[in-house]
Amino acid sequence: MAGQVGLGGRTENAHTEGYFAVVAALVIVIISAGIVVNTGFNRIDLAVRRRYGLIDASGR
């Protein structure tokens, strides 16, 4: 992956060039990806805790 620009690099380049609509769009993409990943980890965490009896079936 050497030589490829990631989302952070693209955001910085767009900011430097003054493309603020692109910066806003990339920030929305980054936030959305974070929400999706966090939701996935929360589901895995809940399943593991249920499996080992750390929480009851209601999720509390």
C-alpha cells in the first residue's frame, strides 16, 4: 500500500487546496465508518458476554 493516500491524507489535501465540500464529505464518511465499526464491536461484545454468563439474556 505504499504510495497510496488514505482518507486522512485526502482530507488534508482537500483542506490545503480549499475544497471544503470535499473535506465535509470525507468527515461524514469517516464518522459513518466509525459508527458502523462501533456497532459491530458492540454486537460482538454483547454476544461474548452473554455466552460467558456475564450478563443475562435481556442484555443488562
